[in-house]
Amino acid sequence: MLIGSIDIGGTKTMVGIVSPDGQILSKLQFNTERSDPKAWITHSCGRLKECIHSLGYDLKELSGIGVSLPGIVNRERNILVRTVYPEWNNLRAVELVQRLLGIHKVVIDNDVNACAIGEMYFGHRDLYRNYLWVTVSTGIGGALVCEGRLIRGYNGSAGEVGHMKVEFDHPLPCPCGQYGCLEAHGSGTAIKHYIEEEIRNNRIFSDLFDSLGLSKDAAGCARLAKDGNGTAIEIYRKAAVYIGRGLGYAVNLLNPEVVIIGGGVGSSLDILKDGILGTIHKTVNPALLPVDVVRTRLGYDAAFLGAAALVIDQMKTE
Ligand SMILES: [Zn+2]
């Protein structure tokens, strides 16, 4: 059995072939061209064909294709309802992939939902049955698994912790249109904002990035924090406290046994974890503790593997 995977993110797209036990047999990654979504799906399907042919197989040998998309997905109507890229709204993604590749079983979902399902099949697997899966990267997204089942909610957005309010006195604007959201205060974008604020009055900090050839963003700041730079550690601590605040609300409401963290900033969980856990412990009803915060086992490929897991998950319920 072979599964096709298409993971379209806001900046990168991955396509490839995955085995039922989560081995990546073939994968291509390229930057997402967002201006024409139908043309982009067509291009991605073409690259998927390259992947299957490179393994010496044909499309008809695929058991199905999973597609993860960066927005709200309506699984009954099989469309991408809403994204931050308006031209992608109401994209009939399933119909398009079915027609382009001649494969009936095409399953779509939101990228973070796909990550949470991927964790179930290929990551921590049966270790946890109640968890919140949170991606911390440019933005912050979340998905909720209860008793081994993904909870989608009314329009597919259950578990989206990124827009809980975590700052009321000095709220920053969020891409969702609100102010003070976790995404605005604890994401990679927020960390970049804190760096920019700091270097306005701290030339030494700015020069440090330059002298080491580091970008003035979350990744560069993580490197400095890991090297013991106090200012960088403080910036990460600030983000961690906000993340802990948002997760604390979620833990009170949902009672997960663990929060699984993915995403580019999430890969620096070692420097975030104390701040996150410290804040959770101050925020959460002690009866719900302990709750651990761990890294995904799927790494950078979480949404790509998650897309493949969507197919397995659907086959299981048929
Ligand atoms: Zn928001």
C-alpha cells in the first residue's frame, strides 16, 4: 500500500509518497506560489506523479491521496473554506485532485488537524489519547484529540489556541483582526517583533546577530539563547510565558494529558519549556496537573506525514 501526500503551506509545498507505517519513500519540496490556487494544485499533482514514477510505480498503485491545507476546511463539502490568502477561499480541492490524478480517494484537512492525526499514526502513536497539538511557527495553530479522536468542532477549527487572548494591557494586533491573541504575542512573528524592539536601544545585541551571521528572527534568537545570551533568553522567556498562558486556558477547558508542540519555533522547545510549564502551573487548576509539554516526533515533516495519515484515518472509519 502506498499513500500520496500533498502538504500545501503558506510558504512551502511538499509532495511525496508515504508507506502505511509512515516511512517517507519519496518527497519533493518547493516554495508555494499562491497567486493561482488551481494552477498550484495542478503543479503539485504533476510533481506527485514524478514522485510515484521515481519509485517505479504508477498512480493506480496509490491507495489514496491526503492533502493538508493552510486554512479552514469543510470536510463535508470537500473545500478549503477560508484562508489568510483570499484567492484560495472556497477552493474545491478534492474535486480538483480527483480529476487531475484520476484517483477517487482524496482526503483533505486543515494542516494542524493533519499534524494531530499524523502524530496518532506515525508519531507518539498510542502513547497519548488526549492531547492538544500546537504548532508554533510564524503563526500559532492548534488541534485537539480526545479519546484518540480528532475533535473538529462546528467548522473544523476546534483547538485553535492561537487566538485566545493572552495580553490585555498592551495587546499587539493579530492577523485574525483581533488584538492580544497568543499568535500575536507568542509566535515566531512576535519573537521577531521583540528582537526589533530590543535592537532599537541595544546596539550590542544587534551587532551580535551581525557578527555571527544570524538572521534577526526567531531562529537567530534561538541560537543566541542556546549560547547563553541573556537578552535572547529573556525574549524567548517572554514568548514562553504567553504560550504558557494560552495553553493554561486550554488545559483548564480540555484536560489533555500532554501538549505536543511542532513548528519551527516549537523545535526550540528546550528553551521555551520552563517558561511554558511555569506559567501553566500558575494558571491551571491543580487537579488537572501534571500536564507535560513535549515535541512532536514528526519534526519538520509533521503536516506532510499528517496528510498521508488522513487517508489511513479515513480508511479505518469506512
Ligand atoms: Zn488572532
